[in-house]
Amino acid sequence: EESAAYMSTGATASEVAVIKCTDSSYASEVEDLFKSRVESQSELFASYAPDEVKKLDAAVIKVSGNYVVLCVTDDTSKAESILEKAGF
């Protein structure tokens, strides 16, 4: 239904995406797609920026109702805290 995403230029694995699904049944599908993206990015970064794989290993994927969030960041505890305050 709606989405917003911010990604690094490719030099780092950092990214955040928020997807609002039309209903909660699609949220599960989006969660699986985010998991696939993290796996794919891990394989890609392992070949030229292996330190970035640590961020991907700690990726935060959360579902709340019709919303799904992906955060790949240096500070996952801060991301978790922000998401918790937002109801995730």
C-alpha cells in the first residue's frame, strides 16, 4: 500500500525500509522477502566488503499488524529501541 526505503550507495550494507501492506497476510510475505534480501546482500558483500556482513547478520526485521520494517545498521540496539517505541 505504501513504502519508504533508504539505502547506502553500495559502499556499505546500511539500509532501512518500511512497508505498509494492504492486510496482515501480506506482511508475512514481505517479511520473507526481507529475509531473502538480507541473505542475498550477505553473499554479495562477503565478496568485496566482508565487514559489512556483520551488519547484515544483525539485521532487524519486525512485523506489527500491516507494517514490516527492515533495518541494517551499525547500531542495532538503537534501532530496536526506536522500533519498540513505535510499537514493533
